Amino acid sequence: MKLKKNPNNPILKPHPSNYWENLVVCNPGVWFENGKFTMLYRAAGDDEQHLIRMGRAESTDGIHFSRCSDEPAFEPSIDGPDKGGIEDPRIVKFGEEFYVTYAYRPHYPGQYWKFEHDVILLPDVGADAPAVLKQNIANSGLAVTKDFKDWMRLGRITDTNLDDRDVILFPEKINGKYAMLHRPKQWIGDKYGCEQPSIWIRFSDDLMVWNEPSTLLISGRKGTWEEKVGGSTPPLKTPEGWLIIYHGVENGGKGYYRVGVALLDLNDPTKVIARATDFVMEPEHDYEIDGPYQGCVFPTGNVIVDDTLYVYYGAADKYIGLATCKIDEVLDYLKKYRL
């Protein structure tokens, strides 16, 4: 089973006239409500610092999106811990408020695709600077909005000394607790039970306090398309379980990014009840191969409208693509992989 890519892909491209998004437009969070798709996307211009911001676009059909402004919808702070760039929004809604998790850095990363793997720019600081600043570690934060125009930054929800990204909230409480997926990069080795960065799950009574122990949820499979894994889109509640769409990377995290699917138990999402061994999407087209990351499909947004699953993804760290399928198709597919 493979997701069907939209023939209009890429559905959103860099805007040549906007300095802040003339190079990169990718990795969007998407929300559907009252007949409207709202997209919050990662964007960057051709500056040497590669300062990453977020833009907003809207659509009535989920395919043809129009930008809401020539200005960013959400920007790095002027003097806060996320002044180096904000990226990869994931959107959930509680009550009337949208809660957006996003990754950020204290210092801009530079044009990373021109450097060695996992190398970024570092700030000029003294020996006593904390690790988060000295190493320009990516943390994850939480912001809240009612309209994607006016924002409140609530602050950091991961440990400062961990590169902990792909932080994704479940869209509702489970057994009275909030739930989060996250991917702490340094949690590898015998102590953690995984050889490569993996997907973990944790719970909390408060959206800003995540100090309960985490449980290893999905780890990579050596010698496959998914040696390194991470969460991609917000979990979707289905009759069969929580549908998880995640990314996997070959060659120890240095190869193509592909997309996998799994199901978690509705009442105890620490239990993986199905996980496909094959990917459901991979880089195939020029717009997924020719970009800052050559060979990458990276979902960050998904919605179910009627009986159709819409999956929005970053392509080659440069464009935005859409892939779809009938929701029953992917659920039937996963039945073959029940654990």
C-alpha cells in the first residue's frame, strides 16, 4: 500500500518575492475545520544565517493553498531562547485554542546542507555557557493561538541539554492525561534499548510539565529503510487504534527519508498493536530529491476529511507535497501487521 501523491505537487513552493521564504517552504502543520484547511509552514530565505520562520496559507479543497500574508505568521523571538529559528509546527486543538509544538534553536544554524552531516553554526560564547547555547542544541517549545495570528509563547517543554525534536501532542487526553511523542537524539545505547534515535512517549497532567518517565515506543530496524526513526504527524484516533505516521531514515540516518505507519492501542498508547514493515511513501520525483536534503519526504501534518486521509509533507527540505488515501485502506493494510 502506498499513499497517492497529488498530481499538483508541489502544492506550495518558495515565494521569490518574499525575502523570508524565497528559498525554502516545507514541513507544514495543517488543521481542517468548518470547510477550511489552515496550513502553518516552515519557511526560510537565502540568507547565510538560514533563519527559519513560519508562514500561513489557507485552502478550501486541501490542494490549492493561498498565502494569507506577505509577512511571516510566527517568527523567532528578538531576544528569547528561540531567536535562532523556529521550525516544524505540529498542531492540535483543545477547546477553542490551538496548541502548536515546534523546534527551535538559540542561534541560527546556517546553510546546513553545505556542511558535513549534523554540523551547524555555533555562537561565539565563553567556556561557561550552558550546553544548549554552546552547542546550539535544538529544543522544542509550545505556543498557543486562537487564530494563527496572535500568539503566546509558553516556553520550552524539553530538556535543554537534549536535542529533542519531533515533539507531537496527542489531540486529546488519554486516561485523564496529556500524551506526547518525542525523539531525544542522545537517548541511544544499551541504557535506552535502541541503537539510533527513536520515538518515545510520555504523559503529563499539564501541557507545560513533562517530567514523568518516558517509554520507548518505536525504534529502528537495522539494515532497513528505517534504521533511524522519528514521529511525523499528530496521532489520529480511529476505531482500530491511534494511527501513527512516522519517518524512517536508512544508512544510520544519512540516507533517504521514507514514511511508515503504525497503530497504538487506544487506551494504552504505549502499546504498538500494528506496524507495517514496508514504507508507504518514499522520494521519487525531482521535487523530493533536488533540494537542501536530497531524497526526503517528511510528513508533519495530517487530517481526515470524510473518508480521506490527507498527509502533508516537506519534500527535499524545499517544497510542500500532499499525499492521500482512503482511511480504511491504510487501516486494512495495517491489519496484516497486527502484533
